[in-house]
Amino acid sequence: MSRSSAERLSDVVAEALRAYQDSFEGRPAVAVCAPGRVNLIGEHTDYNQGFVLPMALPLVTVMVGSKTSGQSCSVATTAEGADDPKKVDFDLPTDSAPLTKGEPAWANYLKGVVQHYRAHPLPAFKAVIASNVPLGGGLSSSASLEVAVYTFLQQLCPDDGDKVAKAVACQQAEHTHAGMPCGIMDQFVSVLGKEGHALLIDCRSLDATAVPMADPGVVILITNSNVRHSLTGSEYPSRRKQCEKAAAILGKSSLRDATVQDLEDAKEKLDSTTYRRARHVIEEIKRTAQAAEVLRRGAYQEFGKLMVESHNSLRDLYEVSCPELDVLVTAAVEVDGVFGSRMTGGGFGGCTVTLLQAEAAERTIKHIKERYRGCPTFYITTPSEGARVLSV
């Protein structure tokens, strides 16, 4: 049901090398990869300066390529679901001619990272991108792409090696060129992920604490609903604006500084929708800090309970779940050996994340297939390493 991460990575690298041969001939000089991520708990808290608890996945974006002469770059993608054309050519940015967003949409992530790269002068390059991170699945295919591109550029023109600044540059690329006002979590864990650990990230200070997840009897099951979402429209930005509105009414710089009591005291000043959004964020920030502590103790039942509370809050207060995700969560927690389950990612489709005993994984998958009317995809996984250079 689930192949090893090494097998999955080798498949993606082989695909990239074949495509490079087809597009450019020869072998590339550089190969890198960057992982997608799953967030165990702490949803829609990162842009509220709260806590998140993600882990890097063995699902990766690979980029292979070489330097070229001149100023013109050429990049192709094999990623399933990427819009046409699958190959783009562009000139390196200058002060008078920065890279701007356009079509195809997948190339905006690439161009944004090139524009925000922190060392110069960048040489021109030719490259291929391949990925097995599902697009629109809530596993951060976009951050995986951005961080892979940045890691590739580091091999051509090294920067100062500051990993947090690298994550911030990739976040800026998503803001300016993909039009998504995302928080820092996705890029951060793709850069700094650690094998065998989740990462408790303080999205205000950008401090990160590794939380061990090395119990061989416990695994993560990711279930992709295969309902695709796009958050570059109105829903994601509207949630962010509602949170900013609530913080301003409460007299706080962000909802990180607010308590439930603060919210209740100001309830008459808030419309019902803004109140619900703020309530989720305030409680989710507290829930995430608590979850990291119980995970350190190996208190999996407690952690699972917090996961379900998080899902219910995202469904009822933040209103970013959907019927497909609700069915997947309900089905998972019905199985003996499952500690907890919740939707993960921005919402409106995508994936659920389930913490469970390793021996319960196959029967959980079987039960979900019986209950879910769609065609889900499953990944049985443990925490993986962050972005890295590969041997070609």
C-alpha cells in the first residue's frame, strides 16, 4: 500500500532525469529535492502568529538542471495537474525588468523564487521539475516547489545559508507571484524538516522545536479526498481579513495575544462570523501548544482527542471543511487503533491526517474505502528530512 520513501524519491528523480534528457539532452549537473508537509495540528494559526505542528513528508519536488550561458532560462515540468505549457523560457530579472506573474500558473512559483533569491549574480540555467506531491491536496505542493527551486539556485550561486531567511524568501515568492497571502509554516518545514520529528513552530518568533515522533508502533495515515481546492480566490484571503479585523477590535497586534475571555468581553462588537473565526484561532493556538507537549510524552490518545477537536472547530467555526473531509475523519475514528484524525491544509478539499497504531493502518484504509464514496489515495508515512542536495 505504501512504498518506502527511498523508492518514491528514486522514482521522481528518474522521471526528472528522463525529462531532462528529452528536453535538453545530456545529464544535469545539479539535483535537489524539497518535501511537502502535513500539518498534524495548528490550522490557520500561522498567519495569526500562533503555533503550528507540521512534519516534512517523503513526498517531494525534485529539480535537476545545469548552468547555461547568457541571460535566458528554460524550465520544464512533469508535474501531473500543472497547466500548459509545461515548458517556459524567461530572462533573469534585472532592477529595471523584474520577473512578473503570468501564464502558466505553475511557473509563477518558480519566477517568484528567482526574483526573491538572496544572492547575486544568478547564472542562467536549464532545468526540469518533477514532483509526487499532489497538487491542491493540502500537502503544500507549492512550498515544496518553491523550496526546491531555492535549493537549486543555492547550488548555482550560494547564499549565506540562513535557513529561516530562505523560508521567508520562498514565502515572499508565494505572496507576490502566486497571489497567496500564506503564513510561513509550509516553507519553514520544507526547509527545516527533521527525520523522525515533528516541528513545533512559533510563527511569531520563527523559533522551532523538534518534537520526537520515532515510535515504530505509531504512523501517520494521510488520506487524499481527491477533491481539489484552490485558495487563491476569495476564501483564504477573506479568512485572513476576518482574523485581522477581530484582532483590531480586540486591540491586539494579532490573535496570538488574545484569550477566549478577551473575545467574550468584546463579543457584542463582533459580527457572528468574525467571532467564530477568532474563536477557532484563539483556541487552536492553545490546542497546538498543548498537543506538542502530549506528543513529547507519547500520550497518543490525548493527542488524538485534540486532533478531533481541531477538525470540529475547522468545520463549525472556521468553516473550511467539506462533506468529503468530514466523512473521511468520521470513518477513520471509527476504527480500533486510531487515536485521532482531522482535515489538514487550507481546507475545501484535500487531505485528512490520522494518527494511529501501525498495525491498524490496513484495516483503517479498508474501512475508509467502504465508507467514502469517492476515490481516495492513501499514504502511510513518518516524518522525513527537509530540503537537500541529491547526487546526480
